[in-house]
Amino acid sequence: MMESGVPLCSTCGEPVGLSSADKEEVFVACHGCNYPLCSACLEDEIREGRDSCLRCGEPYVRNVTEKATEESSNHEVSSVRLRTAAHVHDHQENGGHVRNSSNLSMVESEVNGESGNPLWKNRVDSWMEKKSKKKTSKKAEKAQIPVEQQMEDQESPDGQPLSRIIPLSPNKLTPYRAVIIMRLIVLGLFFNYRITNPVDSAYGLWLTSVICEIWFAVSWVLDQFPKWSPINRQTYTDRLSARYEKEGEESHLAAVDFFVSTVDPLKEPPLVTGNTVLSILSVDYPVEKVSCYVSDDGSSMLTFESLVETAEFARKWVPFCKKYSIEPRAPEFYFSQKIDYLKDKIQPSFVKERRAMKRDYEEYKVRINALVAKAQKTPEEGWIMQDGTPWPGNNPRDHPGMIQVFLGHSGAHDIEGNELPRLVYVSREKRPGYQHHKKAGAMNALVRVSAILTNAPYILNLDCDHYVNNSKAVCEAMCFMMDPEVCRDVCYVQFPQRFDGIDRNDRYANRNIVFFDVNMKGLDGIQGPVYVGTGCVFNRQAMYGYGPPSLPVLPKSSFCSSCCCCCRRSTKAPDDQNDVYRDARREDLDSAIFNLKEIDNYDEYERSQLISQTSFEKTFGQSSVFIESTLMENGGVPESANPSTLIKEAIHVISCGYEEKTQWGKEIGWIYGSVTEDILTGFKMHCRGWRSIYCMPTRPAFKGSAPINLSDRLHQVLRWALGSVEIFLSRHCPLWYGYGGGRLKWLQRLAYINTIIYPFTSLPLIAYCLLPAICLLTGKFIIPTLSNIASVWFLGLFISIILTSVLELRWSGVGIEDWWRNEQFWVIGGVSAHLFAVFQGFLKMLAGIDTNFTVTAKGTDDTEFGELYMFKWTTVLIPPTTILVVNFVGVVAGFSDALNSGYESWGPLFGKVFFALWVILHLYPFLKGLMGRQNRTPTIVVLWSVLLASVFSLLWVKIDPFISNSGNTKSENCASVIC
């Protein structure tokens, strides 16, 4: 970095030279921090209005004349441009691939300071402009900043924000917090009594119950404290439109890339995926700002052909939706609505066009169903495309990458001649011997493809069965992402999941209302909600692993101890320049990802190490076009990209070996290591200092389908719980990961800890559900004879539990029925799916044994909600069935024993029966699902239930095996009978 002791200019890369006053002294532009800048570049800075040092902010010292400086500047800049162009030209002539045309060796990057490299020149220039605009007037600032950034930094009309926080009323929140504190105190007194008053006659049962109760208390604390500061939010889409969509001008709204993932079209019907795509293409957003990427991870020709039909139908559907502002814009769900579709419609032509559109949609469905019927049997020679060539994806585990652009700027227009949003089919390359990481790997492939083709600054991902229910959903998210007062540190905006096709009673808590309307609102009041896998708008820069622009300051020692470059921070920087060190260099977040806002904290050599070409390639992979796109904060296709080679570059970034020896899935993109990659991905972002936002518009933004029958629901919960166990056993466990930076708030950490340890509650829950039956069968109890003080503690505990639930429902607006369904399924899932997830997780992570619990359909019903009564046998059903039978037998045995023992035994019996009935009541939906319709309960089930209960009752009365001194008791009974 040094030539004869003269440093290189940080702008042009040439030696700064010697001062004109004394030829033996090195030229110094800033005496405050010795910022290396040659006299020519210094004059350029002053001429453009930037008269303060970029590093320390102090005014420059001018040591040369204006005329001499201009001549020197022209000469130096020309030589740098010629040298850089010659380097690239020579490389291309020597046969270098287009991806490597801008590569620089490590030695060259150190000599030139990387400032002349076009890959990140845009990013460095953007950074310099942001620093300089603080020191210049508003007019000069507006002239230098790009248009997108100008729009971002504008104030909204009349100074009004695009969104606002609606805090909960103190009348609702204060009593709720007071009851939480009161319950903590009562819990302390309760456990003091329980531990100091053991039951000697049933010590094992007592100890088990106390351990279970302590675990339940810890779980409640983890679940409750993240709800300490719940909030609501309100958006103003009209203000967003007024700021960024002025009449007669081009729209300045940010572009959005939609991601839709699918694997097997026979399990995920193409008609469902088609409706999701149609709802995306017709969103109420500028068409040039919308792109839809469909990932086909099964390389199915059926999915490809169905997208062809969908793209053709979209030419009619999209203009129809926008002309009449219909909702929702998924045709299947729009035409199936049982409402007055003429409400608020004033155009006479609507009825006629709606009838014609419905007919066109029915024909579209027939074509899709014909494709599905054709795909039921795969030909021996494989699928053949219309041009006679074999389908490249005939082998879903060994095929090349495939990309097809259906709609867009250069594609087909709608029937009215207007442009349509871009629709892109993507199937990443798969080869034997490579780890493809399932859905997370497919999503990362979409990130790279979209960066090459459109590079929108925001990403919205949806499952293939979640359609856009609110056409303004994107605008709702942009009210946060494009608000300068909000968006600076927001990594994603999460929408709640809402579902269609669920029975009114929601027997198995498919809607998950308590989680989405209680827990997520609570998390929104701290660092933000967790990522739940779908219905989420991401900041692309956060997905790349960059830290937010403003972060809490990290201690110098924590940075230096883990920085592989041994970078030194300038000791002369003022307090207002004490920006944070990037999170990637910390011990527990060690990715090579850069926050170039901190570039002023290092000298020239250190900066060249931070932004070197080699480091970027080790992080993002061997694609210069993609690397350049990652440095463009406002999105857009890189200027250096050749449009004719973009598809080839996109194919390259979805090759199966592209991610090898990079940070994909480790620190950037969707994170690997768990089947619940959503929790892990959101957790990594929050650890870097980002926050998220929860958006709940009045009309649900997205709707999807949920598994409706018992077996499918338990299988879904099993997969979620297994993912949590995998995270618990990985290095990303919130119990020990991410402490070094101090960027994850403690309440947020408690929430993440709760998301990964809740499956382990299944162990104490099963024990506690079996305790009532054991107590009834043995005649023992886990609680000693209650004193007056003990009765107060028990009564206080029950009252605090009830008050906490009531006040929680009061501030959240959740109904009592939804809350009760959630409580019931917490027990059902805990004693079934969560238990299997724990054992399966340990077998998989520790022993490498992957156990699958298959679900097999045994029957169906064609009536409405017929799937609710479909019985599918799976091993997950065994534990709750056993608990139900044991408790039923225990109740029968308890009453039988009371009838034989006399009046004094009825008092203790009621306490035992109460706990047994508590278990049975919570498992009632499971019992109902196990037996099917009430009027279709199999006779054999009823007969076996009565027979088993009778046999166990008779055996209990006759043998009574649980009395310790059986011989003495029998003699006493015999003596009493003789008497």
C-alpha cells in the first residue's frame, strides 16, 4: 500500500504526492486524521461542495492553486480510467469468462485500493454521497443523491408519517402487567409450600409433580414476558401514494420480487399454485415494479405447463381485476364467495364481463385438470416437450438448471395491450452427491436469480397455497419499508396467517389465533415478530447479511478479538464518528459480510482488506454480476451487466455447486440446519441488530389452506417441533448464540428460547397427564392434607391463572372459544407430536437416524368439511389414546374403590377425579377426531370401550392390587365378614 513512504489516494489510487510548500513532506489534506487524499482529488471535492473530511468531518486545508489542481485532476483521473479499462480489456482478450471479467487479484486490489473496481464503485460512491450531504446545503444534496434516495428522504405531505403505533390503553395493559407480577409472587409462595411439604406416602409421585410444575412455570415465564409491551399499528396507504405516485409522473414506489415455492404438483395442486400466481400478478401495484418467481423444486413438467396456461389466462384476469377492483384476486376464491358480488359495483358492463370471465376461468380449470390427469402416469421414455425434445427435468434428482420468463417487459401484454408483471419459472440444478437443503436451498436460489434479472430491493415470499387476499398488501408493507423514520433498521414486515376452509369451531386450532393475535403483537412491541415462513416482506440487504445502518456500539475488545484482519480503529475519530463494527467479524457472527458505512473507521490498507474481491467471492460466490447487485441498496440491474448474458448468469447462480465454500445458508439468505428455516433465518437477522414489524391490515393480506383433519394437523405440528429441536441442538441455539454483540433484546431472546424448547414440555406434560390416573389407581395423592395457608396459596394460584387469561383476552381481542381451542390443542400436540419430535430430533442430530412417521389415508367424505372426519392412522396417535384410556380406567376404578371404602373416601376422590377430568376435557377434540362423526361412531369402538371399562372395574374390586399390606387386609376383611 506504500510507494517510497508515500500513501495512496483513497479516491484515485495514485500517490498523494508531496506538498508544494515543502517538496520533502507528504501532502496532507486533513491535519485532523491524516486522511490520504491527493491534491487533485481534494480540489474536486471542494469544487463539488464537499469541503470537509470524509473521515473526521474537519475542514480541508487547501495547499495548491486552483488552476494547477484542475490540470492535475484531469490528468490523474484519465490515467486511472485508462488503466482500469486496459486491465479489463486484457483479461477478456485472454479468454476470461464474462463472470470473471472484472476480477482483480489480491495484490492488485491492495495497490489500487479497490476504488477503481466497478463491482463496488457504485456502493462506495453512494456511501461517499451520503457522508457529504450532511455538510452541504439542501440544493446541492438533492442534485447529488439518486432519485430513489431523494424520494426516500422526502418528508411525507404535511409532515404526516406513513404509519403509526397505537399503544394499548393503560386501562388494559396496566392491570395485565400487575397480574403477571402478582402471579410470579404467588408462584414463589406456592413452590415454597410444595417443596417444604413433601408427601412421604407417595414421595415419587410428589417429586414428579413438583418437577413438572416448575417446568410449567418456567415455560409460562418464557411465554409471558415477551408480551410485556404489545402494540398495534396503523398504516396510511393514501399518504404512500401521495408521496411516491404523483399524478403525471413516474411511480417511485420500490420494486418487489415475489417468491412462490412448490415441490410436488400432485400433492400441491397446480390449480392452487396457479391461483396464487394470478393473485400476485394482479396486485394493486405498478406492474413494472412487480416480478413473480416460481420455484419448481421437483422439476415437474406439469408445473411448467400449468404456468404456461396461467400466464395465458393472466392476460384476461389481470385487467379485469384492476378495472373493477375486485377482492380477492385469486379467481377460485373470488368466484366461490357467498356474497353479493354486485355490491359497490356501478358499471353496467360488470355483470356481462364477470360472466364471461367466469366462463374463461372454468375453461382454464379444465385445461389444468387435463394436464393433471395426463401427469398421473409418467411415460417410460420420460416427458417430451412440444418441440419434440426430452423434458430436462425428467429425473428430479439429476437435471440442469431451468429458467423461463413468461411475462414482463419484453413478454406478452394483456388483452388491452398493457404491460404485465414479470413471471419467471425457476428450477435449480440438482445432481447426485450434492446437498440441496430442501426449501431453504430453493429460496436462496431464487434470491440469486432475482438479483440477476430484476434485483428488487424487497422480497415477498409466499407458500404455493397462500394467495394475496388484499390487493393493497404490498402497499401496506411499503408504508413501513419506505418510511425514512421507520425503515432504517427493519429487516422484514411479517403479516399474520389467515386460512380458508376451516370449520367454524376450529376443532384443532388450525387458525392459531392466539399465536398470531397475542404473541406476535407482544413481540412487535420489542424487537419485532419472528419470521413464520410465509407472508413476509424482506429487505434484500438484510437477507445478504449486512447489518442495519444504525447499530448499537460494540465494545472494541469484542471486535478485535475476532477480527481476522486485525483491523485497527482510528484513535482520532470524534465521538459522532464512533460507528459500530460490523457483526460479521464477531466471534459468534463470523461471516465475511460488510457494512461499508464504517469504511471511515479504517486506514487505506485496512479498507482494502475489508472490501477485497476475494472476500466477496468467498461470501457470495463466483458471480461478478451478482456481487455487484448486492452492493446496490436501491436495487436495479447493474449497469455493467450485459443483457444478452443475464440468463446464462442466472443459470450459473442456481448451479448445484455454486454455494460450496460460501456463506450461503450459514450467514446469508435462508439459513440451513433445520426444517423450520424460518425461525432460524429471522433469529439471525435479529442477532445482527435488525428489527421486524408486524402488520395486521383490516382485510387480511394473505390467506391459505391449513390441514383440517387430526392426523394431518399433528403431522404438521410434528414437523415444526422437530425443527425447534434441531435448532436447540445446533450452534444457533438462542441459549448460547449471539451474546457477544448484545444486539438481541432480552425479551426477544426469551421469545426465541421459547420457540426452541417448547417441544420438551411434552415430557413433563405426559407425566402430569398420567398422574391423576395413577393416583386414582393407587389411592395416593400428590398433595398432602391442606392447611388454611396452603389453601390460600392454591386459591391464589388458580385466581391468578384465570385473571391472566381474562386480561390477555381483553387487550388482544381474542375470543374465549379460540383461547380454549388453543389450550386444548396445546395438550393434544404436547402429548403426541411434540413427544415424537423430541425423540426424532435426538435420534437425527446425535445418532444420524432419520425416522419418518408416515400418514396413510383410510377414508374420506365428500360433504363439506368431509376431510375433518377423515381418519388417517399414524403412530403419533398412540400416546394421547393411551392417556385417555388410562384416565377413563382410573376414574372408573376410583369410583369403584370409593363405593367399597365408605363415606370418608369420597372427599379425596373428588380432588383426584377433578385432575383426571381436566386431562380428558383437554383431550376431548382428539377423542372426537379419533371416533369420527357422532352418528358414525364405529360400533366396535363402543363395545370395546364398555368391555374394557367393565373388566378393569371388576379386576379392581376383586384383586385391589395397589394396597401394600394385602395379606393383613384380606384377613381383616375376612374377619369382618365372619363377624
